[in-house]
Amino acid sequence: MTSGQQSVLQGEAQTQHRGILNTHLSRAMRRYLAARPWLTVHRLPAYAPDLNPAEGVWANLTTGLGNHRFDRLDDLKAAITARLRRLQHRPDLLTGFLAHTGLSLSPA
């Protein structure tokens, strides 16, 4: 199983989101999907940063890091860890990253 795929139980309704890769458009994939009418696949662009909430997290995390000189790799790691810990205590900010994409955690 590749990254981004989920395990599915046959007979249960499932949704998968896939980027457009050659393997996702292949004849074999079309046959695979046709044999599973209970599986809904939404095709996404190969690269869509505005649909990826992680882009907002990354932008927030790296702001100002490029202007700071770290003498040791451990210092950089500590700075990143501290920023990630701060984000954990800001659910409003994390929700905002998701809201910015227009996506929702609620099933359609």
C-alpha cells in the first residue's frame, strides 16, 4: 500500500482522494475502480498547495527561521520542536489552516 492510501473493507462505502499520477489514470486502475462501485474516488490535481492545510502549518513554522543562524543542528531541532509545541496549543490556528483550504473534517 502506498502513502495516502487507506485500507478498505469490501462492502463498506469508502472515499479515497488521489493526486493525478500515471498509475491513477491507468487502464488497470480504471478496472480496479469499476469493480468496486462502493468506492468513490475524487481526483485532485498533482500539486495543489491551496488544498493542503500542511502548507499553512509549514509557512507558520518556518517564518523567521531563515533569518536565524543556528550553530548546531540540535539548536535548529529545538527551535522547530518548540514551534510545533506552540502550534499544538493553538487549535484555532490549526482550524484556520484547514478553513483556508475550503475543506472540512465533516463528511459530505
